[in-house]
Amino acid sequence: MAGPAAAAHRGGAARLCAHYFSHMAWLEDGQLLRDAHRLAGIPGVLIHGRFDIGGPPDVPWLLHQKWPGSELQLVRTGHHGGDEMTEHMMTALNRFAAVASRRTASSRGGTAAGSISGMPDTRT
């Protein structure tokens, strides 16, 4: 993405971040870590770049310690975005998608390559 579209995207992202930060993400001080145990059973991968100046690595580490079943990936060359982080995010998303596909297929008695929800399965 380049030019005006990229600028509009960055502006939108900045407004969204500012909105959440101005409201402290609608969380009480310490609430995320205090209530992280409630995330047990919800899969999550915390991906944090070593050079992320927006937050030190101890922040995701503390959340990982309180979130049963979470996975923490510290990216040595990563910062708050970029190709280094995208690779880790895509790997995690693909794993989640594969698990969801298997669960959906097994609940329908099919295979992971089953039909799209609401669409007839035309495989014969």
C-alpha cells in the first residue's frame, strides 16, 4: 500500500489507537493481569518484538505467566511491526485456522476440506 491509501490507513490506525489509549482500553488499572486466568481455554499467541519501543518484553511475559495455555514468541529482530512480525503472526493465524477447520469438519462429520458454511458440498 502506498500513497494516499497508505496515509489514510496510518491515520485510521492512529485514531483507533488514540481512542483506546485515551480510555485506557476500558480496563481498570491492573485488570488485564488480574483477570488473565479467565482466558484459560482460549488459545492465544503473544508475539512481541525485542525492539518494540512501545512496550518492554516483560509486559507480554507477565501476561503469558497469568494466561494458562498461552504461547509467547519473542522475535529477536522484531519491533512493533514489519516483515519479521508478519511471519510469526501468519504462522499463528494459520495454526488457528487449521484447528478451527478440523473442529468444524468433525462437528459436521466431514473432513477439514469440507464445504464453506451454508454452501453445499459439491465433492463426489
